[in-house]
Amino acid sequence: MTQAVLSNLDKLAKIVSKIHRKHASGQLLCSTRQVRLTLHFYRGRLLWLTDDRDHRIRRWLRVTKGHLKSRDSLQVPRTFEKQDLWENKALSRHILDGVLTSDAASAILKRTVAETLFAIDNQEPVSCHWRAKSVDANIE
């Protein structure tokens, strides 16, 4: 790995650790010249993350493969707002319905994180901005 990549990942790790310690809710907006990531947190826990370049439905099908039956993973919205965390809602629904275990949902989120953070695997430094959100606000 290059020094810039280690610096980017180290920087993100420190910021995420601080968010977790403070049980903060909101969005961490991270960008390079080529990619913008949004990490969504609720009370210090990562809910989901999005990459402005990714095709969310294709990623969903990829990261849920092996965890969900095809009929369950194909239950995605036809249209959605950019900031709609339908993936997180789907994971929660599948856990409540007994389709997924918490461990399987965690594995799906970890795979998404790995894929998305790979997008910053380049020479450019990443810049991050925190946008706080009230925990009393409706997160759905």
C-alpha cells in the first residue's frame, strides 16, 4: 500500500473511532477528487455507507450473495432517494423476519465497507466533513 492510502485509512479510522466513542449520529462525508463516500452513523454505530459512483442495487446483490436467497435479495426499491438507506432498512427487516442472523447482517455490512473503502485506494488524500444529526430525528 502507498503512504497516501495508509494515511487515508488511518485518518478514517481515527475519525470513526471518535464518532463511536462519542456515540454520535450523523454523516461523515469523505471525498477525493474522484470519489465521495458517505458513512451514516447512529449513536456511534455505522448504519451503512454509500459511494456516489456505485450502483447500489448491483452492490446489494453482490454483498448479500450467499447470505440471502435470491428472492429476498431482489426485494429492492424501484426508485429511491440518494440519501435513503434502504439497504439498512432491508437488513433490519430481514433480521426481524428471521431471514438473516445479526452475524450475517454484520458480515454483509463488513463486505460493503471493504468494497467501498477500496474506492479510496489511490494516491489522493481524502478530506472528511462531519454533519451531525439529532438522535431524536427520525432516521428512517
